[in-house]
Amino acid sequence: MQSARLALSILQNRFRLTPRPLWCTFLVLYRCNARCPMCDSWRLKPGRELNPEQVRSVFRKLGPLQVVRLTGGEPFLRQDFPELAESVMQESRPRVLHVTTNGSFPDRIQNFAAEFPQPRKLQILVSLDGLEEEHDRSRGPDVTYATAMDSILQLLPLRKYGVSVAVNHTISSPRSLHDHAELASRLLPLNVTLHAVIAYAESAMYTIKRVGTQASDLIMQSGYPLHPNLSVCDVAGFVRQRISDCEKLPKLAERIAKRYYWTGLLSRLNNESPPKLKPPCTALRSHIRLLPDGSVPVCQFNTQTVGNLFEQSLDDVWFSDTARNQRAWVDRCTGCWAECEVVPSALYSADFLVQLAAGKLNSTPAAAQDYQ
Ligand code: SF4
Ligand code: SF4
């Protein structure tokens, strides 16, 4: 059944029809106790946050989903987060519930994961900006490297029940880039997978002046809106190394997804035109985003909304003239390279497989050298 829905969704996306959503990214709040310089989530007006029963009504409208990502802000600032997650699980029964956290509440995170009724479906991603000094400088006094590592260590015993634990390293400064190797060597003995994401300059989701707008200038036919702090770094060299490292990832699906992301990023950093990879975008199709009040924005770079799923039915939101017009905008979009958009787009358009078959995801160091 899951495979049939995936196959149908792929066909609908490739023919630019309008599938029902299968992947949902839900910002459960904007509030955050971190003070990251590359993100204004903590500066945004918190606005209305749906309570767990209201979340239940939203996910009942969405029906069965395959992947749900709960993010923020910092989700564990919400005392009702376990109930909220339960509402999502009961109404949409996803195969994967992915939770992103800054790791500042080790006990809450551990309790949540320990009590989670379907641990094999739970993936927790703890964010780090670098080693102690860099992380603490970047995130502020309430979100330290020590508490994030404590969260990770407390989660490790739960892996035997199926809980997946990984670290996301957000790279937004030369020091952060420099720290990656040491971070990898500290996490290796713990057998914790370390992902990395290269920060972009701004987005319409987390840059206060762009919220509610189409950030068209950040969407490029070629190139990448690199965070200005990284302009002096050899980011392309770092990415080439990541392409080689993909082979070390334990799961095949993860290897393909990461290889795809890094290969596409390298092509953009090298200003290839057209870029080597550009999946048909599935924003407002298989991939739906929800804001804390239930409203539905287009994507990471266009946070104009097409309706509110707490106040309206799915059909009223999904098939409205506003949604149709925004979908036309998505179809004209030259393509971004935000991983949180690229992965669902490549999955629900089968572009992972298409490009793998075309030999564009060769991960050997030799292939990576082709870009030099
Ligand atoms: S990047 Fe994450 S931890 Fe930092 S302010 Fe934004 S939401 Fe909070
Ligand atoms: S490619 Fe899709 S997700 Fe990215 S900016 Fe364009 S419409 Fe948004």
C-alpha cells in the first residue's frame, strides 16, 4: 500500500498533477531558546500554536502520511510536545517521525524517546554548530555543546529499542567548518551518524524580513546563496570530501540521499549551468509544510500561505485558486538546494533513482575530482 501510494505520487509529480501530501514538515513553534545568528526563529512573534487536540484535527484532515518532520524553533520548549507527537502518530501513522532539536533539554528528550510507543519509527536529530567554543558562541548561553552532548548520550541506550539518533552539523562559519573533522572523530566511537549542512545566506522561513514573502533572489538557476561567513572557506573542497565519505553511511537509502545532496551542492558551488541535478519540485504536492498555527506556506523560500488547515478542509486549501497559482510559481521556479526541500522532491519524483541509473551519483573520490 505504501509503495503503491509512493508510485502514484511519483507519477503525479512527474506529470505536474496534484497529489495528496505524503511528507509533512511541521514547525510546531517558532520560539527558541537558542540565539543562532543565522536564524531569526527566536526573534519572530510566536503567534498561535495549535494544541495537541487541534494538531489532531489537522492531521486527521491530512490522513495517512509516510514521513512527518517535527521541527521549530525548539520543539522541546513545548511541555505538550509528547501529546502533540502522539496526535500526529495516531492520525497519520507515518513510517518515520523525525524530530529536530537543539538538544538543550536532555531529560525531556530522553523521556519523550523512552515513552514513545513506536520507537522504530522515531528519528531524533540533534543540531550542533561545532565543538564547545564555536557551538556555545553561536547558540548562546542556554543551548550549550555540553547539554546537546548530554542529550545524545542519554538517547544512546534507547537505540536497542529502535530509536535512531544522529547529529546535524550546521556549518555557518570558518571555525564551524574547521571543527567538522574533530566532531566526526568524537562521534565515531559512539557510532552516531554525523550529517552536515552548509548554511545559506537567508530563507523566507527563518529570516525575519523575508517571512511571508517569495525570496526569489535566493533561488538561482546556478550557484548557491552561501552564508557570507563562508565566503573565505574552501566549501567545495569540504563537499568533495563529503561525497567520498558517503560510502561510510550505514544505510543504502541514506547513502544515495546524501550523495545526491552533496553532488547537487557541488555542482551549484561550481556555478554549473544548468546544475547537474534539479529534481521536479514537490512543494505543495507530495510535500506539505505547516506553520505553528496550521497555515500552509509554499516552501522554505516562499512563505506566502495558501490557506490554513486548522480552519479549512484539506480540499479547500489544496485545490484553492491561491494554491493553484502558487503551484504555477513552483513550476516556474529555477530550483533551490535546501536539503529539507531537495530530499522530498528527489524521493517523490524518483529523481534519486533516475540520476543513479544515469550514473550522475558516482561517489568515488575520482568522480568528485571531476569537479575540481
Ligand atoms: S537554528 Fe535552530 S536552534 Fe538556532 S535559533 Fe533557529 S531554530 Fe533555534
Ligand atoms: S525548488 Fe521548490 S522548494 Fe525550492 S525554492 Fe523552488 S519552489 Fe521552493
